[in-house]
Amino acid sequence: AKGFVREISLPQIHDPRGDLTFVEGQNHVPFDINRVYYLYNVPVDAVRGGHAHRELEQIVFALSGSFRMTVDDGVTRSEYWLRDPRKGLYISRLVWREMDAFSQGAVCMVLASHRYNEADYYRDYNQFIAALRDQPQ
Ligand code: T46
């Protein structure tokens, strides 16, 4: 199976005291959350990512500010601008991703299906493409 991405919309409880958004396991997230991590203090000229995962599924949010995610399933490259804390980007396994154009003070939060495991990474693009060719259709 090929990798894919899709947008996930979360509820927003609007209030004069401020907005509230929540994420529920088994409801908004199609996997068990085993890890949460966040990127912050990111220099505006930083480039992050540059890898794909063997098994990991994730949902990426811009909790504050904005940044660009470029995703590549080995055939098509697409760009998503994350800037709305209610909207996450679900990224399946076997998707190459790069992140850049972080705004000043941007905070990126990621919900992940597994704990951190360096062995799950393809950090070489050609190795990722070769692995895709070995996938059953
Ligand atoms: C992804 C994008 C969106 C850990 O020890 N634990 C962790 O949970 C993570 C995510 C990283 N690390 C270590 C591994 C590296 O030594 O932190 C260092 C930086 O990780 P990396 O270069 O992979 O960071 P990014 O921002 O390029 O990528 C991360 C995730 O690794 C990746 O899965 O999709 O954010």
C-alpha cells in the first residue's frame, strides 16, 4: 500500500474567554497515541524532516504560527501550509516529509502512533523509493 496524507479537523469551542480544541483517542485519531512531541524555538530559516517512516503514523498540528509541510508519496509531491490549530495533517507510513518556512514563534505539535525508534526512519530518499518499489500494490 502507498503512503497518503489527509487533513483532520478538530472541534472548536468558541468562547469570549478564548477558544478550546480537543483531541480524543479512538475518535479523531485513527491510531493509539503512544507519543506526543513538539517543535518550538525553530529558527525561521530552519529545514526539518527529510525522512519517511516504515511504520509510524502521525498527525501534525501548528498550535501557534505557521509552517510548510511538503509531503511526497514517491509519485506526487504536495505542499500544505499548517496555520490553524484546529486542523491537523494525518501522515501515514511511507510518506517522505520536509518542513520549512516556520513563522517566528511557531509551535508544531505531533501525535504519533509509536514511541521514538530510529530504526523506523528512512533518512535516505533513494532508500525510501527503493522500499516503495518492494511494497505489495
Ligand atoms: C517527523 C517530523 C515532523 C527523540 O529522541 N525523540 C523523538 O520523539 C523525536 C521526534 C526525536 N528524537 C531525537 C532524534 C534526533 O536526534 O531528536 C533529534 C531530532 O529529531 P529529527 O531530526 O528526526 O527531528 P525532525 O523535526 O526532523 O523530525 C521530527 C520527527 O523525527 C519525524 O518523525 O515526522 O518531526
